[in-house]
Amino acid sequence: MATSAVVRDTVFALRRQIAKIEGTLAERLDAPAGDAFDADRMLVRRGGVAESHGLLATGAGRLDAALGGGLPKAALTEFHGAETRDAGTVAGFALSLAGLALKAAGSPAPILWVGTAEIFREAGFPYARGLQAGFGIAPEMLLYAEAPKLVDALWIAEEAAGLTALSAVVLELRGNSERLDLTATRRLHRRAQMAGRPVFLLRQAAFAEPTAAPVRLVVAPAPAAPRLTVAGPLDGSIGRPAFTVTIDKSRAAQPGQFTLEWNPDERTFLDRKRVGGTGKWRRDAQEGAKDPVALVSASSGGADTAAAPGAVVAFPPFQSSPTGDQPSRPQRATHRRAR
């Protein structure tokens, strides 16, 4: 039994090395019967198409393809923010993925957000009304646990990571700490594997260090593209929230940087590419392919078309009244009457 495991690990390592040399995605092998999905295994492909078993697809085609189908559902995934002021961006990206995990879970199960008092004081809490509108998460489905110390937050997250009654666990921390080492993250990763639920580790204003997370993504804010209308992009408008996502660590994924938009209506991410050096953005073609017909058609040539507008003139300059904008004597008395 031990010899078989050693041989399997050797095959995994060789496949990763070959894929790295060829610049392609490594392939995962099938998990043994009854074994939990291992995010470190190589991707199983059937006819050149990656299977999505055990993976959480983001909806962004290029990112999912680079990750081999998506992020692991039952694993510890690490998200980094370079500075504390990027905490809102990292938290928004994690909330988007938590909403996808809640949708993939099928049955409604709450999400537990664990953090220290320091990070909650610096970054704040998500807006309750915006959870439903922006991420499809009902306010009562998001639970918070605030711990005064890092060791307490780790204990809460570790105990919650093994619960199947939760759809996802989010652990948000600030800076680097000796307590968040390989041993602590390995326990979180193993609990997530046993429960079959994702654990998202949000590290704000922290530099990368060795952890047991199979995937590490660096998330930064990206400029929002103009809103799309029937007539085209609306200049000067602010469109959907955007993120710059960099694959910083993954054994089975290709490195790369991607600009994503979160569609709050469809609850999915969309790829966005810059068009040459023009400073303009082009969204993924899959957005228009879902519904190529415009929601509102441009009216022209109808029987009841609006008349041509007249000349555009400015309003006359405002002139003060001779009384100094004071109400008349009867009005003044009524206004000042005691209520």
C-alpha cells in the first residue's frame, strides 16, 4: 500500500514537470473510490475537455481554463491583497466566490466569515443590503465571528471548516504571523477536504509565504469599464466592479494575470481584455452570446415618432425679488406659528 502511494506521488511529480516544460496544464488522475477530492491531483480530461468534478467554475473562460476548470471546491484557497486599502476588493472577490459556492451547494447553507478585531476595524463589514443585490447572498445567510486574537480566529475557522452545515468558510487576517504556518494551514486544508467545502483565506497587506493552500491568487482593483447601452458604451459612466487577478501559486495551473468583471445580475465573472494601446476594454464574447438581441430596440421610422426638438437655450439668470426673498407678512406669521 505504501509502495503504491509512493509510485503515485512520483507519477504526479513527473507529470507536473513535463507540463511545466511544455507550458501546458498538468493532468490530474482519478481519485480512488471513497477518497475526497484532492486539489493537488492532476486534472482528468475526457476527449480533451477538463472535467469539472470538485471544481468551482468562476464563469471567466480564460481564468477557468488556466486553473484547469476552476478553483477547488473542497480545499483551502488563499487570496492576497497588497495593501490594507485593497481589503474591499479582496473581500468583494471572496464574496463573489462565496455566492457561487452557495449556489453550487444546492441546499441553502450559511457562510461563516471569521476575522480578527483588527481587520474588521480597518476594513469594516459588508453592507447587508448589498449582499443580496450584488452577490445573491441573503443577509441572514452570512454569519460573522470576530475574535480578539489571531489564535482565536484560527481556532474558530478550524472548527468550522469541518462542518458540512456551512457552504463556505472565510478567514480574513491582516499582515503576517508566525502562528499562520504550514501546520495551521494544513489543518484548515485537511478539514476542508473532509467536509467537501471551500475555505477562503484572505490575507490583507501580507507578503507571500509557504502555506498548504494549493492555489494562491493575488487580487487587486481594476478600473471599471463604461456601462453598456443599446447605443454602445456610455462615456463617463461607471460599470461593473472589476478585479485584476494573478495566479501566484498553483501546482496544476498556468501562471497568468486576468482582468475580470463581476456581473451581479447573472452572478458570474466575465473576462475583459484591453484593446491594443487605446485604453479601451473589450468584454468576453460569451456575454453577448447568451442574449444577442438588445433589450431595447432603437425606434426609427415609426408612425408616432417624436417631433424634432427646438433650439436649446439656457435658463434666464436668477434675479432676487425686491423683498429680499422674504415671504409676505401673512405667510411669515403662519410659518412662525408654534406647532
